[in-house]
Amino acid sequence: MKFSGNNHSRLFFFVILITSIALLCIILPYQDSIFLQWLRIITGSIFLLFIPGLLLVQAFFDKKEVDFLERMTLSFALSLSVVPLLVFYASYIGMKISALNVFAVVFHFILALCVYILFFQKLSPWVWWK
């Protein structure tokens, strides 16, 4: 499988879309709008409970190794284990736990995974057969 930007374009579009909406929901002042509350809950849940694990699975497993259901299950399970660890270590170094700080920590983790997938996955010795 040759590396090209089109292989990951749908995944990164999905990540950018959910991240942008989640950031807007955090930055916008909290209003009594039911729509904004539901939008914040849905995008925040996807951002925290799905995207970090999805990118971890994308980074460490080949598409042929795991099927769709396994990929989704691993994404959810890895996100449930990684995000609390990230927040714990961020609070351990003195960062206050707030919605914006949790967003920033998880966003930087997602950004690091995206950089790894785009630039270093091709050079990794474990994926030389792709």
C-alpha cells in the first residue's frame, strides 16, 4: 500500500470537524439553548471517548489486521483508558482541571498522533511491509 495523503483524508476531516465543533462549544458562553447543550454533549463525547483511541488504533494497527467492529471497540476502550491518564498527569504537574484545559491536553495528544500517522508511520520499522 503506497502512502498518500488521500488514505487518511476522511479520518483527518472527521477529526478536524469534531475538534472544531467541540472547541466552539467550549468557548461559546454557556447559554440555556437546548441545541447548544446537546451539541456540546455529543461533540464532547466523540472528542473524548472516541477520537484519541481511533487515532491510536490507526497508528498501531494495519487496516488488514483489524476489521471495522474491532477498530471501533478498540477505539472506545483505548480512549477510556488514555484520556483519564492524560488528565491525571496534567493535574499532577499542576494544571487545573477545567473543560478548556482538558480540551487542550487531549487536543495536543490528538495532534501528536496525527503528526505520527502522517509523517512517521511510513518511516517506522514495524510498518515497512506496507
